Amino acid sequence: MRDESEIRDQYDCLTEELESEEMRHEGVKQMFTYYKRALGWVLEEEHM
């Protein structure tokens, strides 16, 4: 299992990618949003 810092780095990277100008295509934005949300849930559940 990956450690928290690795997951947080991945989450931050996805957030930056989602906000970049290159992510204008709506389908790609939606996919990253779902993935980002899932990572957030994993982080919350592991630290409750």
C-alpha cells in the first residue's frame, strides 16, 4: 500500500493538471474530477 505522502503528491499533481489550460476538454476534466474525488475519499477514510 502506498503511504500518505505519495497519495497526497498524486492528488496535488492531479489538481494542478485539472486546472491547467491543456485540460479544456470536458470529458478529460470530468475523468480527472472523479479520480481526484476518489483519492480524497481514500485519504479521508484512512485517517478517520
